[in-house]
Amino acid sequence: MRTKSPSKKTKSPAKNIAPAPPAGASQQGVGGRVRFLRQRRSMTLEELAASCGLTKSFLSKIERGLSVPSISTAMKLAASFDMSVGQLLGESEYDDSISVVRRKDRRSFMRDGSAHGYNYEAIAGGKRFKSMEPYIMRPPFDFQDDRLFEHTGQELMFVLAGRLQVHFSARVIDLRAGDAVYFDAQVPHRSRSLGTRLAEVLVVLTR
């Protein structure tokens, strides 16, 4: 009798490789991707909330596109999914030491043009292993609530156009085009646009 050769076991994908979401998830933006990643890991909203330190109701609003996650929130979600912020947001990544992103290829991954939400564009999507997370940010004119954000690392904000107001716990700083602020990201903070047009800001985060 011929014995069957043992079948080869297929290797499960590495944890830190972001799976491609279904078409619906990419169309729904970051909220649809968060839902896809959570469901793929068989996680409940309660489990994800406990893992990243956010409330279940806030996560539900993010998944439904009713709330816009800040960069600090995106970093917490990415850590819970064991991936980078870029992978969480579905950036196309590959192994290379140099990453070039043309203006037309910048990917917007937050609510576009909203007066109540932040809009971010990734400008280093092709770099797989980053020690920095650079973005173009257009903050809203009004804050959604009284929350301040904090996260690990340090943060640089350089105003490219318009006027920006940055709120810290005990200090408010107004910036114009050409101005910059660099701070420890553990200091609670938030920002908003001033004037009649949304500010355009280069934001660089360290991990």
C-alpha cells in the first residue's frame, strides 16, 4: 500500500502585513477598513475598545463614518492590530530605501473637506519601515468637543498655507504660513484652522 505524503501546511500571513480590504471597505474610507480588520480578527467592539483604550461608542462612530479619528487615535488602533498607521490606512507598501510620492498620488484617508473633521494625506505611503509618519493635514475650523489628544513620540507641525491654532493644556499658539511648532506628543494637544480657509500643515510624527 502506498502511503500518502504529508500535505504541506500553508503558512499563515505575518501579523504586521495589512490584508487588502474588500472593495466596500476602501470606498468607505478608514472606518470601513477598521471594521474589516476588526471582523477579520473576530474581535468585538468591546474587545477592540479595551485593547486600544477607546470607548465602544466612539469606535462604532468611526466604523460608520460618523466620527473622524485623529492621528493619535489611528496610532492606538494600529497598535491594537499590530501594524503601522500606514498599513491600517491601506497605504501601498513595498521594500525600498527611497519613497517618492507625487502630488497626484497623495492619498486622503480622513473625511474630505469637512468643517468638523480632520483631513490627512499620506506622503510616504511607499516606505514600508518608517521611523517617522509624515502627513499633510487640513484641520477643521471648529473642535468637535473638548478632548485633547496625546500619543507617544514627538510631533512637528509646519504651516504651509493659511493660519493654524494649536491648543495645549495651558497654552494656545497661533501660527501662520512658514511658522512651525515642535513638541513632545505626550503633551495633550489639538489644532484647528483660523480665518476663512482651511490651513494646510505638514505634520511629522516620530514613534
